[in-house]
Amino acid sequence: MLTAIELAQLRADTFSWADATCDIFRVTGSDDAYGGRGRAHLTDPTYTAIPCMLESGAGQEQERLTLGGITEVQMFTVSLPALTDVLVGDHLKVHKGLEDLHLHVRAVMGPESYELERKVVCTEVGRTAPH
């Protein structure tokens, strides 16, 4: 059985080689006059500069029907430090290389007995030049 110190060291070692950082944005909305939710919007980042690792091709590409026709949506798996507060519906802005990647969290993988990393499955929303 691992001690708390050993588990903390394993968690730190796991992200000592992280090649990116990300910000987590929580989506907020307001109630509308009809008992539903109004338009959702992103707030300021809930968390910033979190070390992460990005893997593309987290499964099959998805197709999404839009007004312009069918578009392909790239999926990614993002590994975050253990116990990171991330929820389905959150948005991640991943800072890696020459552009930032905007992702929408679609699933948070269940933790193992000894969680070393928190994995989330995301779809790509867009790319922007880094700030």
C-alpha cells in the first residue's frame, strides 16, 4: 500500500514532464423568463496555468451537423493533475506551441484507486494565436 508521501511524489513525477498548460473556464448562464436557462457564457478562468498533456485522436472523429453542412470535430484526451476540479461542460484553453487550443469537456474519466492524473475527453472548439 502506498503512503500519502509516496502518492504525492508519484503525482508530482507524473507532471514533471507536462508539455503544455491550460486554463479552465466554467460556463455560467442565467434563468430565462420561461423557466429554462438563458444563453451560456464563459466567465474569467476558474483556474489558470495548470500543467497538462494533450493527446489527439481520443477516439473517432465526430461529425456535427451545422447550418453549413456536416463538419468534422476533432476529439482530444487531456491529462490534468490528480484531483483537478474539472466538470463536464467546462472549457479548456490549452497553451502549447504557436497557438492556443479551445476545447469543450465532454467526459471526465473516473479516478482509479490511486489517482495520478485526471483525464478528460474533449472536442475542439477552435484555435487562436497565444496571448
